[in-house]
Amino acid sequence: MGITWQNDPPEKLLAERFGITTGFYPGQRDIIQRLVEGKRVLAIQRTGWGKSLCYQMASLYYPNLTIVFSPLKALMRDQCQRCNEAYRIPSAIISSEFSQEENRATLELAKKGSIKILFIAPERLDNTDWQTAVTQMRISMIVVDEAHCISTWGHDFRPHYRRIVNLLKALPGNVPVLALTATANQRVEKDILQQIGSGTQVIRGTMQRPNLYLHVERLQGHQEKLGYLAQVLPKIPGTGIIYTATQRDAETVAAFLRKREIASEYYHAGREDTLRLEIQQKWMGNKYKAICSTNALGMGIDKQDIRFVIHYQIPASPIHYYQEVGRAGRDGKVSWCILLYDPNDLDIQEHFIQTSRPEGKHYATVLSLLRTRSYRLYDILRETGLQKNVVQTILVDLEEQHFIERNLISREYSAVARLGQINFSDYDARHIEKERELSDLRRYAEGSECYMEYLTTYLGDEPGYRCRQCGQCRRSNFPTVSVTERIKGEVTRFLEEENLPRIEKRGGDKQPGHEAGWALSYYGTSYIGRLVRASKYESAGPFAPGLVNRAVEVIRTRYPIAAINGIVSVPPTKSGNLVEQFARQVAQRLGIEYLPVVAKVRSTQEQKALTNFVQKTDNVKAAFSVYSRELVVGRSLLLIDDIYDSGSTLHEVARSLMQAGARVVYPLTITRTLHADDQ
């Protein structure tokens, strides 16, 4: 006999199945009961409130499958593991982390009724295996986690969430639906309700988090911010997150903290999935004091004992800020949430706002292309040269406005015969809204009212709350920090001499590539960048001797120099033998053999003439060959190039060397561009 409400009331399951003896939070039992009654519910509850318990328990009262749409792999992994190991609820995941065969096996289990909860990313709704299998599943309940992603007004709108709506419309009206979010103001709430159906009941709780001690510290630039972190972090107990606005700054902060012997690592979308997972697991086990991250370390991170969240730069809105500080203190204990506020950082968010909507001419380019014939996503990227995120946004817009349609089997997009102009009014309205939200967060940073009251009122709570603990309510909780002269000197030395751009590891067991490495400087306007530009494009002759000296110093201090027994250079496209000369000089200085073993077997364009990663990857694919392979086999190689941009060229040469028998390849470039192509 299965679990029933009469024989197994929620209070009994809470203690016996979920190991919670302190009772339900206000509202949890009500949500569970409504779901068991077949209702649709939008639960807007603060971070750490225990929203996932609602669908986990409700699923036990149903005979068939609960499908949970979740935006993050990390969240799905964590929830699935807990369901299987702690709560004895058979669960599984469909995601790109698994092979096609593994995902198909999971779908078979779901069809047979062998699992109770299936976690899936909304992006998988396009997959033909899923589309076939879902029609054969017996579905008891649908859960939309982080439901603000379904709203174009939400702080983290994801176009694929809109496709969940089609599934909801196809289900009988008595199939319960639970939409969950911690960050929905009235506008987002209204939009979510329009998506998931009429009759949905809203259960909104207070957003107050009395154990979070909020503060704003006004500081200017890297010099003051890094000095503050060096002075303060050793005094804050436990582990936490330092959020940065850019990947480059996540790398910079982590490198500085490590220099100070503060265990830290950086985390962003530019790192490989396997490496990000490894970092996250170590952090969950408190191996790091701090993770320095963009918002890639995002929703659903279920680490209960995060003791601090520090924002190195201002985020996009009060909603973003509340979401991110809300990851702290989920165990109910005191946690410190500090915004390092520099008004100049507003320019970063302004840039993000200005570039968030693709230009109208790009819509015309994509639509004109699709009027000639059908194209898949990567073919559109190849033909147009537009960035991937730009094309994805355009395709979603054109599809929603019925200018194009998508073949679910071939995954091709094609134009629809229709008249009319593309409507940009929603984008224009959202643009204005984003500007307003950034101004609202600036008012938070520069204001004088209780920080917690400002955020909770912004999110729909009644005004008048006083937390009595934040930097406005109790200044003594945040005494003035005086950075020592010694630390100031260390920061200066780090920024001027030691802060090298990182080259991420590329490839893995199935597709070998290169290890992580370094560039000597960012390309931009740096002194080293100017030297490279002069030699490469202004006929200034060989790279300056000072660059050789710097490269030798970096290799000796940052690479496994004792293991490296060969140096190779990337063949040129246009700049003659500049890189080879440079690599030979470095090899001579280090006493390591230079190996002239890589040749170009076909002509390529300069990578800087191409505009996205698909074009750049195509440009160098199979363009290099390794001869005298016996010189490469078993060697640990240092691979040298002048400029790292998308990394496609370096990766292709490294792949060729590994296929020729090299044991490992370490990359070094003289410069790295400030940003790489989206991937």
C-alpha cells in the first residue's frame, strides 16, 4: 500500500522520512496539501526557507512521476543526491553532463515508473528523445524551480523556460504544478501567473533574513578593495563567496588571495564543467576559504554554512543582490554580507544593459538568412559571425513573434511567410526597467535606511521593518577597517607585477588539449601589449628582449619547469617567424630543446578578422600537422604563441601535438585579449 494522507500525515513524514523534528515553516504544510489536492501553486519564499521540501514530500503522495525543471546542473546534482541517499526517493537527472545513452536509459526508467522524481534542464525540451519519451510518461506533478526564469521581467530570464508552458498546457487541469522562486516582485509574479495558468494560488512569505548582517563599504578600485579583503577575510569565520562582475576580476581576486595564503579559487563559465564541479565539491567540503565567482555560481547552491557573501562590484539590481546574499546563512547562523561599493563600477552594469539587446540590423541579418533556406544554430553562427548569445536571443524573439519556426526533429530554423515589422517594444520596456533597477541598487548603496528593510520592501514586504544588525542599524557591527602599509604594498606589487592573465585548460580525456597556463600581460593598452603590437603590426622587428626575460621568469616560477623537455611554437598566419624566434630564445635561456615540429598545412585567415568562436574554430581546424613525431612522443611540451584571444588556434595545435604522442602540453602566450568569444 502506498503512502496516504490519512495513514502518513505530513508531520509523520517530516520526522521519519526527512529527519526534521522542528516542524514545518509557516506555509510549507499548506503548499504540500494544495499540491496533493491537485492545485497549481506559485510559492514566493525567501532563500533558505525550504521550498524543495514541498515538492519532495508531495511527490510521495502520488503514484507516478514528478518532473522538476531546474536551471542549474549543480542544483540538480545536489537535490537528486539528497533525494536518493537521504530521503529514499528514487530520482534521476537528464542533462548535458550525461551521454546520449545515459540520458536515454534514464528516460526508459521514467517511462517504466522506476523513478519518482526526474530533474531536467529546460534546454532539454528541444531534444527529440525527450519529446518522444514524455508522451509515454505517467506524470503526477510538474515543478518549475527558480520560476522567475520564466518571466521576461525576471532577473535571470531564460528563453527555454517559456517552452515549459507548452507542456503545462498539454497536461490535464488537475495535474498539480508548483512554481518556486525567492525573487519575484509584483511585476514578475504577474508574468509567471500568465505563463503557468489561471487559478494558480500565490503563497508569498516574508523576505526577512534576520541572520544576514548587511553592510556597504565605500572603496575605490582594486587597490582599496584588495587591501580591504586582505585585512578583513582572516577575521571572518567560515567559508564564503566573493562575487565579481567579470571573469577577469574573479581570476584577479582569487590570485591575490592565494598570494596572501588565503585558500581560494575562481569560478566562472569560462572554466571546464569538470573543473567547476571539482571546485564546487571542494568548496562544499570547506577546502576553500572563498570562491571568487561571477554569477555562474548561482541559483540553488545548497551549502548551508556560507558565512559571508562579499560583492566586489555592484550587481545589476536589488533583486540580483538579494538572491546572491541569500545564499549565506541558510543554517540560521549569523552571516556577513558586504557590498564593496565604487560608483565607477556602475559603468560595468551600464555596459551589460546597453549590450543586452541585439541591434535591429542583426535581427534583419538573421531573418534574411532564414528566408533563403533552413539553418541550424551553429550554421547561423558560421554564416553571420554574430555571437552565440545574440543569435539565441534573436531566434527566440523571432519565433515568439511568428517570423520563424523551428523543426523539432532537424533542429533547423526557417522563415514563415508573413508581413509586419519586428516588435521591439518589450525589449525597450525591459531596457528602461533594467536602468531603473540599477538606479534602485545605487540608492541602496548610497542611502541611509536599514539595508534589510530596503531589500525586503523592494521585494513586496510591508515597510517599517528594522533588522537592528546591519551597517545602518548598528554601525558597531562593522568597525572602520584600517589597511596596514605592508598590505598596501603587497597589493601594489601584485597589481603591477604579479597579476598575470590565466589561460584555461582545454580538452579532456575524450578530446585531448592543453593544460592551464599563463599570458605575460593583457593585450589592451598594457606596456607589453604595445610591444607586441609594434613588432606584429608596425614593423618594429623581433619581440623585445625584455619579453624574453619576463617569459623565462614566469616559466621558472609558474610552470613545472623540471618536467618540461621541449618547447614548440605556433606557426604564423602573417607575422613571419616572430613567435618562432621568441620561442627559440626562451628555449635557449632555459636550456630546453626547441622542437620545430609543427607546420601549417593550409592557409588560414587572421583570427582577429573573424567574429565568433564557430568561425575561429573552423578557421584553424585541421590546419596544422606534426612531423618528426618521434621528437614529440612522451614529451612534456611548452607551447608558445603571441596573442591568446578565443584560444582556438592554441587548442588546435595542442590537440595535434597530443594526437602525435605528446604526454602533456602547457600553453604560454605573451598577451591575452581582455575578453574571449562567448562559448
